[in-house]
Amino acid sequence: MRMKDVHAEVERLLGGEVSFQSVADFLTKNSKGQKPLFERPRYGHYRLLRFEPS
């Protein structure tokens, strides 16, 4: 999914404006490390690897 689309969906779900940079930082941070939530198949695109409901 394109980062632009992820950002739009986050705003829709939260019902308000969210900084694009906040979404970008979250995706970047959570696509690295031992247990990433996302993978980055190409520049500006992310894919959810796993979902852990709370």
C-alpha cells in the first residue's frame, strides 16, 4: 500500500488530521528490527506482515 494511502486511511479511522511525518515515522520504525510489523517492498510502499489485536 502506498504511504499516501496509509496516511489517508489513518486520518479516516481516527476522524481527524494526522501529521504525514508521524505516519511515515511509524511505518519506518516498525519495518525494522527483530519483529517488524511491516515490510517495505519498494520506496514509499508498505505491507502489513502480521496483525496482533489488542
